[in-house]
Amino acid sequence: MAQEVRGVIAPGRNEPVRVETIVVPDPGPGEAVVQIQACGVCHTDLHYKQGGINDDFPFLLGHEAAGIVESVGEGVTDVAPGDFVILNWRAVCGNCRACLRGRPWYCFNTHNAKQKMTLTDGTELSPALGIGAFAEKTLVAAGQCTKVDPAVSPAVAGLLGCGVMAGIGAAINTGNVGRGDTVAVIGCGGVGDAAIAGANLAGAAKIIAVDIDDRKLTTARTMGATHTVNSKETDPVAAIQELTGGFGADVVIEAVGRPETYKQAFYARDLAGTVVLVGVPTPDMKLELPLIDVFGRGGSLKSSWYGDCLPSRDFPMLIDLHLQGRLDLAKFVTETIQLDEVEQAFERMHGGDVLRSVVVF
Ligand code: APR
Ligand code: ZN
Ligand code: ZN
């Protein structure tokens, strides 16, 4: 029997979001229905609402979520009703080129539920990132459910489903930050702060936070930054070089997604250092760099999608570290809100006071 629940939809380009009744089908083969306990508000949800991702309105928003598996369809063996899970948007397929080469964190064939959730009049919904979790229940592919220790708060756990994982993974998976490394992080929002926390966890000797907003730099310190640079007042490249014996940082993580900050990252790294781009640019942006510098400075220029995470490997491990008191993920939850407050949370994103607003059910 399909169920009716409340969910937040984006009805059309730039229209305010609203709470509607959503019809959630019973799980088919390989699918699961999850009762959502918490779901964070991410910039990507705002981009969907603005029409910046695609035009498949109406969207069922929300994708940084945790909850309890309510029911599973035929053939599902990895999760069972009652399991506490974080939803992921990389449900590794096991069969694509990347998976077969043993690099499942690049899986090109991530799967989602086959059936559609709808409005009561039958209008099909497009779930954000194949999840759609600003809803009391959602239908996903069972592989999108990653079991973790249920002792963790759902509001904290859900954040690992997207932005916080992207940042931590940019440092520990993509950047390969190791003990004793010098690291600089440009842009200290939720993603950059998570990169700082990741670098700290990995044992970086020096973590330099760069932002144009002093409030962000204050928060960055609480995440593990050892030095801060306000790049509105100080040239960040010179400052990072000065803090690293004149050399530049071993790993520079760009968590803004703009050409000018990417260039700063490029020049602020040591010879043969690593640049990790985790900020998401817009399609119109162009980068211009002297090719001789790209050649002459060696090292690696990488981008990090979803922190190159493997949910089955990274989510339970990071939750365990959190529960042991070794990774404070609770700091990323600035406020908890109700389902009908998502629109206001979008507005607060621009104010710069909020790392994450999290809808709790
Ligand atoms: N130099 C340094 N910092 C900057 C600059 C700049 N030119 N412009 C903006 N910032 C800072 C902001 O002050 C803010 O602290 O970058 C931070 C961006 O943080 P948020 O807006 O909270 O975004 P976040 O959720 O961290 O995501 C960062 O990653 O996932 C992507 O789409 C996301 O591109 C975005 C990026
Ligand atoms: Zn695959
Ligand atoms: Zn997100």
C-alpha cells in the first residue's frame, strides 16, 4: 500500500518551496522506504530550487539525511527494517568500469529507486540527488542506505550524507593528507570546515584557514585550524608561504568553487604539492593559468566529488570516531528546524551565520 506523507517540494524555477502531501510507493525489488529522522539543508537544494541543476520540476528536496529503514523490497539483503542508516548518493553498482577496476568511489552508475514518488494528483517528483528527504518517508535504492551505529544523533549523522563527507573526504581521501603535512583550506563554510576537521583527524601539523569573513575564521579555529588568514585584508598566497617556511602548503583545498580562489590554491601549494578542488564552480566559469606554471610546479591537481567517499567504508568509520569523541561532528549543526521552515533556512544561508540548518522530524 502506497503511503501519504508530508514533504517539501520546489514547484518551479525560483518559486518558494512548500510542504505538500507526497505519495510514497511500497518498495519494489532492490528498494527501501526510509522513515527520515533528520535532513540537513544544503546549497545543492537551493540550486535545485533555482533551476541551476536541471528543469525536472517539481523536485522533492533534501538529501543530507538519516533515518530508520521501514520496509525493503524483494532481494534486499544489506539492510533490514529497523536499521539506522545514512542516505548516500553514491550507491555503488559493482559493475561499471570504475567498480570493476576496484575504484568504486568513482562509480559511474550510481543507482536510485526505479519507482517514482508523486503528488496526490499523480504528478511525478524528481528527488534531489535521487534521495528527496525533506519528507517524513522517502523511497530509495537499498544501496543508498548505509548502516551506522544508532547511538549517534540523527541530525549529526545525516550531514555525513553530503557536505561534511565532501569536506572530510577532500582532505583524507582525495588530498591524502598525512601526519605532519601542512594544509591550507580556502573557504570555511560547512565544506571547508569539514576539510579542516579531516586534516586535523589525519594529523596535519599546520592547518591554515582562509576566508573573507572573520566570523568564519573564528569557527574554523574550533574545527582545528592552527592559523587563519583573512584574504580580504592579506594576500593569501604570500601568507600561506610565510607560514610554511616560504614553501607553500603540501595540500591546499579549495572549498569555494571560483577561478580566483582556485588560482590562490594553485600558487599557495609547495612544489609538487596537491591542490584539491571541492568547491563547485558554475558552468560559465573559466580558469586561465600559464601552462608553464602547471608544468613547472609539478604535483597534482585533483577534484573531489563527494569527497571520493565510499559510503560503506567511510560513514560507519567516521560515526565511530565521532562517538569516541575523536571527531566532533555536532559542531556542524547550527540549528534544528521544522519541515515548514526550509524556505527561511535558504534565506539564512546568505547571512553567513549558519553552517547547517537541519530539519528534524
Ligand atoms: N575567498 C575566500 N573565501 C571565500 C571567498 C573568497 N573569494 N568567497 C567566499 N568565501 C567563503 C565564504 O565566506 C564562506 O565561508 O567561502 C565559504 C563558502 O561557504 P558556504 O557558502 O557555507 O558553502 P559550503 O556549504 O561550505 O560549500 C562550499 O562547496 O559543495 C560546494 O556548492 C558548494 O561551492 C560550494 C562549496
Ligand atoms: Zn559502479
Ligand atoms: Zn548536499
